Amino acid sequence: MGAILEVTEYLKEPVGMAIAAVVVAGGYFFVKWVFAESEED
């Protein structure tokens, strides 16, 4: 539980918001890439 609270506190900072945006975008493109690969089979 403490780790979750630390992450939420970090996300309130501008740098944390930027890192969160990069992680979310990376996850989105990774999932999109995985599903694109599976459609070719």
C-alpha cells in the first residue's frame, strides 16, 4: 500500500506526469503491435 501512495504522490509532480504519459503511450503502442502481429497468422 505504501508503494501505491508513493507513486500517486510522484504523479502529482510535472516530471511524474511526463513519465506516466510516456509509459502509457509505450504500453498502447506495444499492445497495438502485439495485436497487429497476431492478425497476420
